[in-house]
Amino acid sequence: MKNLGNSCYMNAALQALSNCPPLTQFFLECGGLVRTDKKPALCKSYQKLVSEVWHRRRPSYVVPTSLSHGIKLVNPMFRGYAQQDTQEFLRCLMDQLHEELKEPVVAAAAALAEARDSDSSDTDEKREGDRSPSEDEFLSCDSSSDRGEGDGQSRGGGGSQAEAELLIPDEAGRAISEKERMKDRKFSWGQQRTSSEQVDEDADVDTAMAALDDQPAEAQPPSPGSSSPCRTPEPDNEAHMRSASRPCSPVHHHEGHAKLAGSPPRASPVRMGPSYVLKKAQVLSAGSRRRKEQRYRSVISDIFDGSILSLVQCLTCDRVSTTVETFQDLSLPIPGKEDLAKLHSAIYQNTPAKPGACGDSYTAQGWLAFIVEYIRRFVVSCTPSWFWGPVVTLEDCLAAFFAADELKGDNMYSCERCKKLRNGVKYCKVLRLPEILCIHLKRFRHEVMYSFKISSHVSFPLEGLDLRPFLAKECTSQITTYDLLSVICHHGTAGSGHYVAYCQNVINGQWYEFDDQYVTEVHETVVQNAEAYVLFYRKSSEEAVRERQQVVSLAAMQEPSLLRFYVSREWLNKFNTFAEPGPITNHTFLCSHGGIPPHKYHYIDDLVVILPQNVWEHLYGRFGGGPAVNHLYVCSVCQVEIEALAKRRRVEIDTFIKLNKAFQAEECPGVIYCISMQWFREWEAFVKGKDNEPPGPIDNSRIAQVKGSGHVQLKQGADYGQISEETWVYLNHLYGGGPEIAIRQSVAQLQDPESLHGEQKIEAETRAV
């Protein structure tokens, strides 16, 4: 990819994503699902870029101009030619892709997913509880949001004809070859995207700790292991929805668990800080039930979303507050030597690490330090590791992240049962593993006057990253091992540097270095010695590979069948590329009534694949789900609903225009009603067809002010609009709500000028007397 001017941060991130088979295969094979009416249609730009990169007749390099322009429209931070952080770019890109591709979860599919999750959970019933400030610092997933990939295959060359017919009937050239399938074992970010569920449980210590597995066992031993400047990454203490981060050293305790924020409201998150900010996961106060909101999903959430189970325990009354939150990447601290010794000691003794056990080491920066660091790395690579002391491994960083933390001093826990601040302890475990695990190492710290980069080498495995020590007992994931897909490295200091990416090609299994427009094949030892900043791991499953081979064999039999079955092309892509594809989900092209939604019928061929009966029966018996579809038809119920909705919108907007026109014609209205502009904008979006959901009851609470006598009047400086009494009665009749806020005109009758002059004359004469 050509460097567009300090754009190595973007090129490295795009190359890393491009070599994630589940995501790339989706954009190559499920083009019918890449549809959006949201600007700047970044998903279209990304689809075009991926098609160019993986085309058989691709050029020597591509220029990502369209995608670069789109990301600048989404986030002004990336405008110009300043140096930027590749992790910030990744979060922003994936959040926007989710926003553009998200679809509401059909009730039947949601119920199936919830039932599956509940079956694997030990907890039958939970009640909601409060969230203390200390919990806010603890439970955080920063990513933008959402800011949350599987074991699969990327598009490749040959492949059997039977496989081509089964997986991509009209695109046999894109079928996955037998060679790719054998390589498959090496690979393993509702208006809010992030769903947060807070539960408070009154339990004894033993009961609370039973929710988590024992402390992590000893970490696995580590595997053996240019000129364009790039901006220093943003501070790690920004709260983004997509990654989870935990407090490290006491000095930087405010970085806490990056708040599990949500992706841009996955009805558009709002980013906090200098860059985009994501909405925080919504948690309500104790005793109140959350309003059931529309749930959304996309290919991004299917691939990258995982969830964390967090517990905060009061050490006085043993009350435990439990929270489940979504993450899209994990921001891990890099422990220093002393902290590493504490961690290892805690692991050996099978006891929780003490607070501050995951502190980060700092080194001086500057051009001289830059040169010295490269010399040091060369010397270190030629010297036995025992000479320099213990090597930091990725497992150590994970152990530091998941280590227990004490809440005391200025960070005490606000206990709901004790009704006061108490000392507490915080734990967290993984409740659900993502198909592709994105790990961000916190190498950069930005203070008020200066910045640091932690240049410590972190050893990471190319295969077999096992997350079992960090799983909760209720974890729903069956596959817990990951293989490395790609790693993004930053060369330089906190002030400037350069990004490159090392990625494994899914077709030939070779590793390549992507340095802007220069691509070089490298040995895996070069990758192992790289200074990793962002890593992408993929679930590894031999069983999934064998399952695909069996399905291809069944399709090759070409048994005659009386019935043809339609299956979602998107789910079939999951089957091809995920280690755990989950139940068959045909609801991606069906409505809740079992037919085809009218707006999808004209491109239904892009959404489905025809399977022979023997293949369908095998897949259904293996994965379940459904429903079975043998006939495609437009849903008449949905058609009637659409026509009724269009009529309702037309009537409401025409009536409003008529009443408002009459209101504007009044020269001196006796009464003017006030309406919240926030609610009015939601209603306007609904009647104009920009939003499918009605706005709900009128909510004037933001513009109302109650006097001592109970009289409701307009709040000063409120965001409101003026409407007539007839308009208010009409809208209130349709939607209800309130309160009613009326401004009544009381005009004093003016006196006749002559009589007023006479009164003034009499008053003057009286004063003279």
C-alpha cells in the first residue's frame, strides 16, 4: 500500500485486517451484505480495497485513497499529514464498519442465542445492582467502540469443483483450496453497540469466588523466538469501548480498566478525549429494570466481540457486584522486572497478585536513546536471555491484566449493602472468547510535559496461545487456543517512528513484512523477535477443518434430492472461516414471519446459497439453528406493515404541516405550547423515514422547571420549539407524554393617548397645589 504521507499507521493496520480470513472472506464472498445508506460508506471503500489487494491480477501496490478520505470524514483527528496511532485508527475503522453494516437481531435469533448462553451458565437468576465509582474504573473496555474472528480460510486458488459448488456456487474461482484447508489449522467493535449487564449478588466469599476459576497457573514458556515517521500513540488512559484495560502501577492507577465503553453509538458512539469517544455501557441504578432495547450485530461484532465477567467484592460484608461487559480488544500492561517477580511469585503460590503488580517500565527517549535501543536489541538478540534476566511473555501481560486488585485508600469501593466506602478486591475473567482476539500492548504513556515508550521485548507465541487460565467457569467458548495471524510493530520513540506489519499468508503459510509499498518474505524468527504493539490471534481448531472437509465430501457425492435448502451465505462464510460458527442463522435473510423482507427480495441471490439435502441434514444435525427454508417468497405481512407505516408517516407529517401553517398565520396567538426539540427531532426522523422506530412518548422533562407551587414552566435556555395548541393536542393524542408547558399571552389594554394626557395634567396640577 502506498504511503500517502505519514500514513504507515493506516497501511499497517489495513494489512493486518486484510490478513484476517473471516473478515476478508466476508467482503470478498458476501458482497450482497455490504450495503449501507450511511455516509461516508466506509464499508464500500474497504470492500474495494480488499478486492484490489486479493485480486488475481492485482497491481504491485494499491493506493488506499478512498478509505483514507472516508476515515477523515468520520474522525477529524486523521485529517492532514500528522503522525497518528495505528490502534486509534483500528478502533475508529472497525467502529464505523460496524455502524454501517449493523442489522437488528431478529427476536427468534436473539432468543436462541440467549438460550444457548444460559444453558452453559451456572447462574440461573441474577438481579441488578449499583455500580460504584471504583467499579467504573475497574470495568472498562476501551475501543470504539466497541468498540468485540474465527478459524477460517481466506480466498485462494484451486479447490475441488464440489467445494466450489458448495461454498460459492457462482464464484468457483474464489473457492478455498484443499491446500488452504490444511493450512487452516495454523490460523485460528439498540443504539449502543456494547451491551452491558450489571448484576449485584449478595453472596459469601466462597460463593463469589466460585464464579471464577482458580488463579492462573504458571504461564506457558514463550516460543523461540524506514523512513516515514509515525505518530506516537494516544494515551492509554483514554476510555474506549473496544478494548479492556486494567490499572497497572499505582502511579498510573487512573488508567484503570479502560472503561468498557461502547462503540460509537453503535448508534454512533461518542469518543471521549481528543479523539472519537464511545458511549459508556449503559447501567441503571439498583432496583430498576433496564428498558429492553433493540439489539444489533454485524460481521465486526461477530468476529471481534468477546465478553468479560468482572467481580468487585466488599471485604467487610463480602457482598459481590458482578458485571458482564463486551470488549473488542484487550489493552495489556507490560510488567517491569519487579512487577514480573511479584506476578510469578503470586502464580507459584496460587494467590492473587497485589495491587500495582502490573506496573510499566519507562526508559528515557531521544534520538540518542533511539540509536542505543537498536544497538541494545541487537546485542540482546545475540545474548542468552538468562544474562539479562527474565523475559516478559505475552502470558505475563495477560496475567497482569487479569490479576486481582485491591480497592483501598483513594480508590475504595462504595458498597451498597454497607452504604459507605469500604476496602474491596476486584477480579475479572473471560466469559466469552472472540473468534479473532485483538491484543494491544500498552507501550506508550503521555504525560503533561513528556511522553514515554516502553521498549521491553515481549515474547509471544506464533501458535498455541492458551487462554484457559483466564476463563470463567461459565465461559461459553469451547475452543480456547489461538494462533497468530498478524502483528503490528512500532519502530522508534514516543515522539516519532514508523509502523510495519508482519502477516502470515493464509494460502501458503509464509510470513511477510508489509512496509508500505514494500512487501518482503521473512522467516518466522524475525516475527518472534519483533517489538509487538498490536497482535491479532485466531482460534485454532483441527475439528473445524475436518468438519469442512466432510461437508465438501458430502457435496461431491451429488446425491439426487427432492428438496433444495437455502442457507444464509453469511453463516456459510462463518462455517468456512470460524472455529465456532454457532447455530445456523437464516434470520439474516428472513423476517420474523419466516418470509423475505420486501426490501431484500431484489438481491436475495446475494444472501443465500443452495445446499443439497444431505449437506443440509448434516449441517443441521451438527450445528442446529435454522429455520429450514425450501421456498423463497416475499412476506405479505411485512408488505402490509410497510404500507401501513408509510401511510402513517404521510398522515402525520401532512397534518403537522397543515396545523403549523395555520399557527404561523395567527397574528397574536393566545397560547403557545413548548415541545422538546430532542423529542421533535426523533419524531421528524421517523416521519421522514430516516428512523424506523417511532420516538416514544413526548418527553418535555428536559425543558420543564417546576415551581414551588407545583406550576410547570419553561426552563431558561432550554432547547425547545413553539407549536400551537391544536398541534400539541394532536401529537399528545398520538404519543402521549408531557408535561404540558404553555406560554399564555396576557397583553394589557393600552389607554387612549388623550385620556392619558388629561390624567397627567391633573396629576401635575395636584402636585402644584
